[in-house]
Amino acid sequence: MAPDILGAAGWNSLQATIIFLWVLLPATITFGGSLLLGQAILPSLVSTGHLSPGWLRLQMPLGVVSLVAGAAAVFLLIQVLRALPALLEFYPRFWQ
């Protein structure tokens, strides 16, 4: 099945969706990385003695970074899902 012709508004919607998808990737990587580092890796390294206990002061800033990146990822995912009807207008049967 061939897709329908896309007008200017459709191209703008498609461009915004692609931008949101590209920004979603680093937001999720930042969320996961900072959460893993702050809640798993740093406490483990401190408890085994590989790092001094002063390194645990980084847990709070890493938690804030993960909170902000997680909120940004949720926002971006919602924006992508909101643009899905415009994509369905362009290519109505892309699931088949």
C-alpha cells in the first residue's frame, strides 16, 4: 500500500516527531546511566573499599539528574504518542 501525499502540516508534524524521538534516546540513556551509577555502582564500590565514602556525596546530584532526565523522557514519549495520529493519516495501515 502506498502512503498518502503529505502536505506542509504533515511534514511539520513528522519533523517534530523525529526530533522528539532523537532527543528521547539521550534522555533515556542519561536517566538509566545516572540512576545506575548513583544507586548501584557508587554504593557497591564504596562498600567494597574501592572508593572512599566521600564519593557517596554524588548520589544526590545523580538522583536529581536521573529525575530530570526521566521526566524529560516521559514528556518526550507523550509528545511522540500525541503525534501518532498524524502519522496514521500519512500511512494508515503501517501495522499490516
